[in-house]
Amino acid sequence: MADSPLDDSKAKEIAANEIKAMSFETALKELEGIVGKLESGQAPLAESIAIYERGEALKAHCEALLKAAEMRIEKITLRGGQPVGTEPLDPQ
């Protein structure tokens, strides 16, 4: 019996929430595994498509986490060799 569109939508929502809860390191490790599997060519077409889609979601999650970390990083400003405050690492 085939999954209904509602079941498929619910499964994608669950997968998206699972990815959102992952740490950067966990998501990156899974993404690397997906890339390796796709590069090997050993996965059947349907599986390749499914894991490719998951890989896209993992990549987006990793990029979002990196962007958030980048926004939090500050550099210490010095005056006369003494720290006097902070400023964004890459002011725009």
C-alpha cells in the first residue's frame, strides 16, 4: 500500500524537525556519509533521490548554524595594548 501525500508530508516534517535538533557536528557527519554513498553509486535511484534531498536539508542546516556562529563571533579591540571592547569580526 502506498503512502498517502499526507503521510509523506508528515514524514518530511518529522525529518525536518529531526535535522533542526542536530548539532553542527552530527549534521556534518551525516552529510559526509550521504556524499560518500552518492559518490559510490551503490544506492538505487529512489534511495539516491531520497538521501540527496536529506543531504540538501542537512547542508542548509549546517549553513544556518555556521551563519549564526559567525554572527556571534566578535573580535577584541585593543587600544594601547589593552582590551577596550569588542566589535563584529567582519564589520559590514
